[in-house]
Amino acid sequence: MDICPIRLRYELDYWRIPVHFLSPCCMLEENNNHTKKKTDMSNIDCSCPPSSFEKVWMGPMRLNLYRMLENPRSSFAAKVFSIVSACFVLLSLLGLILSSMPELQDENKEPHQVLHWLELCCMAYFTVEYLARFIVNPRKSEFVRSPLNVIDVLTILPFIIEAFNELQWMKNFRGAMLVVRVMRLARVARIFKLARYSTGLRAFGETMKKSAAELSMLGMFLVTGVITMTTVGYGDLVPVTAGGKVVAAMASVCGIIVLAFPISMIIDKFAESTGCWNDDDHDPHPKKSKSRRAFF
């Protein structure tokens, strides 16, 4: 019996049945674009297909380790590893926040010894984690250029520079302390490490990437609004009469309306990206069971 694909899609949406629950022979043609979007989302983190491990040294073992380190949904061990890594990120952020409090600093305005050891443990874990990801990944150049891995380097680098700065020969280097102070600002980048373990943050990053044109338009309107409404560009000239106040009020309302256009586009793309991530989280793909058998 012939069924209208559009009507079938409406019925599936009404009953909240994901399209990928259908058998391959019954898949809707209009789902091809959705499948392509899911594929694009899955390739954000420099994913490597199993074929890239075939001709490398200890390929099967490296493939299993790669899945555990890069895909939290591949097995129970991978999920546990992602939870432990997220806990270390949260601990390092907590230590970074507490170290800025005067009550938890010594006479030299350095963090408390407990916070120093907490930072040391977290940085050691992040370093081992990054090296493990680098070793098992067969595509080294793509791995180094991946945005999430660049964030990992920015997280580890300030700690390494501060450790070298404690050496006597580094103290004689002019400008060493300036470099350390600048690199300390990069420690804030560790908050973005949560994007590796958060679907929402990854979807938000993909949304910002897709909404580059809208964001540039938004920035232009914001600059215009700041210059006009805060009288930065006109000194002490502010609306005084009733007519001037009406014009200023209308300008504010029109500015809000203009800003609403790109914001609605960004929200729509964020919902689209989040939907793709959620579909991946609930996708009953047979490859998952194979990856579980590889670990247990």
C-alpha cells in the first residue's frame, strides 16, 4: 500500500517516533539530509574510521582504546572514563576559583598547598590523557588541529611554563614572569574542556560556527545601538523634548526588533544541532554492541 512520505513523517513527529527507528528499507528519502547532518556532527571531533587503524602498529588495540577515549557512548568503560575526566575538569575549575580567594592564599599571595597539589594532580591527569589520545590516534596532524585538542594544550601549557619558571636558569630570563602572567589567563580555557563531555556545549559550538553570518550582523547592530543609545558618539547630547524621547523610544523598539531576526535564526540552528546530537545519543546502531564486546 502506497503511503505519502510527508504524511508518514507528520505521523512519526506527532507520536514522537524517531525516523531512524524505521527499517532501512522503509527509510524516508527526506531523511537523507538529516543523516548527512548527523554525519557532519559526528565528524566534529576529528573522528577516525576503523579502516584507518588497519595498517598501523597494534591497530585493533589502538582502535579499542580510541573508542574508549573519544566516544563515551561506545562502551561502559568509555562512559566511566568520560565521567572521571569530567570530574577532573570540574575539580580543576574549582581549584582555580578557590585559588583566587585571599582567604585561601599564603603570605606571598600564592594558592594554598592543598590547592597546589590539587592542580598538580589534575594537570598530570590531563597530560596523560592528551598523550594517550595522541598516541592512539592514527591521524596525528588532524588530531593536533582539532579545536578540542587545542583547548587541551591551552589547559596544560600554562602549568608547564610555570613549572619551568621555577628553575634557576629560567628566573634569569628577562620577561619570563610576563610570559607566565599572560599564560595564566589561558588557564580559563579549561572550562571549554567540558565541551568534550557535554552534548549541549558541542551543539552550542556548532551553532556558533553555523551562525557566523548572523553573529557578524548582530555585532554590527550592537555597535550601532551602543553608539546611538548610550550617547557615546554624541557626548552630552541626549533627547530632552517629548518628540525627541518618542524618537529615542521608537529607535530602541526598532533595535530590539532588528536584533530579534538574527537571534531567531541562531536559536533555530541551535535546536537543529541539539536535535542531531540527541538523535545520536539514542541511535540504536548495531556497531555499539560490537564495541562493547571488544571491551568485555
